[in-house]
Amino acid sequence: MKDLVCKVIKNQKVGPYTYLMELEFPYTEELKPGHFLMIRAWDGLDPLSRRAFAVADKRKDSVSIYYDVVGRGTGLMAKLKEGDSIRVLGPLGKKLFPMEGQKHLLLGGGIGLSGLSLLAMELKNLGKDVFVCYGARNSKGLSMKGWLEESGLSYRIFTDDGSEGEKGSVLNALKDFGKDWVVHACGPMGMLKALQRMSEGRKVYLSLEAPMACGWGVCLGCVVRSKEGKFLRVCFDGPVFEAGEVML
Ligand SMILES: Cc1cc2nc3c(=O)[nH]c(=O)nc-3n(C[C@H](O)[C@H](O)[C@H](O)COP(=O)(O)OP(=O)(O)OC[C@H]3O[C@@H](n4cnc5c(N)ncnc54)[C@H](O)[C@@H]3O)c2cc1C
Ligand code: FES
């Protein structure tokens, strides 16, 4: 884990409320699918805690994140310009996506697809079969569609209101994939809970989000309960968990 001051290379609006930020990051060989970064994009201690973002892509000396502007921290991030410096803590997360098996189905809900995009490309580079299902409430929420189109991956698109792609949830696709497909998901809690109920007999991995203050296991702000009733820290014991492992 490094605490770095990194330069913004790009901070581009890619959807009505979504930005793609590219950052200098010199240790990309350490970054694996499932890792995340804690970012402070402002001077001083207000807001107090850094904000967590999945590593969506990496190059030799830089990383990309996709983020939705939802509150104060992400609002400040959206104002950053090329050449600005921000504090970045990472790589964070201990339990990451497993890459064993030949067939991998990736289910991304909204901005959750950014938690799966690095996994998708690494699996593809390993010669695995990768299929991505990307869903949002409506067509305006499909801010990573451009990435998906350029990725060369096989994919299906879903919207709740049917304004683009198939009408309904990405979870509708599950019935079309046999139990030999390893399922990886990242998205809103409601989607992950529903997937958990459908995961009987399958290998299903969920990348969780929880309110985080430290990001490295100290503050206990991000705990979820395991099936055995133990407390697990999403940042340190996850963020990726087997579907049967946690109570959501
Ligand atoms: C491991 C992890 C990876 C994430 N990856 C992404 C990503 O790639 N792209 C993206 O857009 N968002 C991602 N999120 C959610 C992102 O961290 C929140 O949207 C962000 O912290 C909101 O900050 P804010 O100040 O704008 O919002 P506010 O609502 O003002 O934030 C207030 C507080 O709530 C916490 N908080 C609010 N929403 C969330 C949330 N969903 N998850 C965790 N903490 C939250 C913040 O840490 C902060 O302390 C991730 C969260 C986690 C835990
Ligand atoms: S965010 Fe502090 S323990 Fe997880």
C-alpha cells in the first residue's frame, strides 16, 4: 500500500453524472482486479475521509477510475483539471477476484461495471471466455457503454425501463449461462442481494461497497456480517466475497 501524490492526466465527463479520471500511478504492476484506491482530491480535512474507487483500467504508469458525482467528495473531484495533484492511497483490498476457470460472466450494475472492467480485460488477455452484462436504470446511466463497445468483449445491455438494450435487470441473463460459468458482480446492494438468492449451485463472487473511512482495516466503518455471524471488513477482508460467505 502506497500513499502517493499523483497528477491528474485526464478528468473527462462521459455521462450526465459520470467522469473518467486518468491518474499517474507508478506501481501498476501491483494492481489486480478487485483492488481499489482511496482518493483525497481536496486540500485540508473537509471532507475528512478519502473516497473509495475501483481501479477500472491500468497502463504502464497510470490508472483510470470511473466515478459518479453523488455528493461533496465526488463533486470536488469533478472540478479537477489536467495537471492537478491529488492524494491516492492504494492498492487496497486483500480478497480479490479469482481468475480460475475458463468461462466468466461479469454482471455490472451502473457504475459497478468500473469494478469489473480490469477483470474483464485481464481474463480476456489470459484467453478465457468472458461475457459482460451491463445494466442501468435507463440509457442515460450507461456511461461505460463506449468502453464496452471498444473493449472487443461479448456483451449484452439491459435497462430497467427498456430505453436501451433488453428491458429488465442484468440478472435476467443468468438463466442463459450454465453453472460452469463463474459469475462476478459489482453494483447496487439490491442487485447483489437478489443475485445472492439466485446463486445456489454456482460460483458467484460479489465486489461489495460499504461506507469507508480508512480503507485499510483500522476504523471498522465498513463491516458486514459473515454467514457465521463474524464481522468482516469490506476493505481488508474483501472487497470481493463469495456470495454464500456474507449476510447482505
Ligand atoms: C471499494 C469501493 C469501491 C468503489 N468504487 C467506486 C467506483 O469505481 N466509482 C464510483 O462512482 N463509486 C465507487 N464507490 C462509491 C464511492 O466511494 C462513493 O460514491 C463516494 O465515496 C461518495 O462520496 P461523496 O463525498 O461524493 O458522497 P457523499 O454521499 O457526500 O459521501 C459521504 C460519505 O458516505 C460514504 N459513501 C457514500 N456512498 C458510498 C458508497 N456507495 N460506498 C462507500 N461509501 C460511500 C463516503 O465515503 C463518505 O464518507 C466505491 C466504494 C467502495 C467502498
Ligand atoms: S474502511 Fe476502515 S476498516 Fe474498512
